[in-house]
Amino acid sequence: MPEILSKEEILKQLKVISNEFASFCSTITDQLFFRQPAAKWSVAQNVTHLTTSANMTKLAYRLPKFMVRLYAGKPNRPSRSYDELVAKYTLKLEQGGRASGRFIANPVLAKEGKEKILHIFKTAMEKLEFAIQKNWDDQQLDKYLAPHPLLGKITLRELGYFTIYHTVHHLNIVKERLND
């Protein structure tokens, strides 16, 4: 990916990866979708984790700008590139970083329905995309920060990058899980 993605490129990539993730998961049988491997998340849990992440991320883009600034402060550096953000996140994972708190996926029962879970995910991603599109211009994405549980304070542009990569990361996990 290019060094710095524009707001429009971020929105395009979010749409592409969320559609790819949902489409792939929709092809998985219900049995495999809800299967709980030992000490790992099911596919359904990966989906609900991404839904929670998208819903929390959306808050940073929906709050009034003065609240975002009050809560997280002002950046003291330029936004990282997509590749730099991915490298930082990958390093944090290699150092043992894991989901915590509200981001830990609870077990998901088959009675909740695969289609419903995927619909909720797609809706969460669409609402996130809408919040970015409606509330922020390209330059503002570099002028505001949001807290991230593993990465610390990151710019709103970097938060968009994170959301793209985080979805890619979980798509890869889901694909690996099917080979377990």
C-alpha cells in the first residue's frame, strides 16, 4: 500500500476487506463457523470480536471533535504510514499482546445464527465507514488522536489503517483455523 492512504482510500479498503471477510465467512458451514477449537476462538468469535472493535472504533469518529481532543490530546508527530502501523501492531502481537477487556470474544452459540452474526458485523463496519465519511476531512485525520489498547494513542488516520489490517489479520486467522 502507498505510504499515506487518503480518507477515500481508507474508506475503499475498509469496504473491500469487510466485504471479503463477510463473504468468506458466509461460505463456512455452520458447524465449522461455531466450532470451538481448544484455547482458540471460533470463527464466530472472530466475527464478534471484529464487530466489537468496529463499534468501539466508530466512537472515535462520531464524538464531537472537541471531545476527541479533550479525551486523547493532540498528536506530537505525523501519522505513520500503513506499513509502519502494521509493523508496530505485528511487533506488539509478537511481544504477547492480546485482546483484553471488552475485546475478548465470549463464546458464541449456534442458535445466534451465522447470518445474523455476519449481518451485525457488516452493519457495524458500514456505520464506521459512514462516521468517517460524514464527520472528518482528510487533513483532520492527522490532527486528532484516539487511544488503542495495544498501540497507545494513534491518529485517526492510523486508526483507519489499524481497522483495515485488523480485519485482514482476522481473515487470515479464520482461514488458518479451518485447516486446524
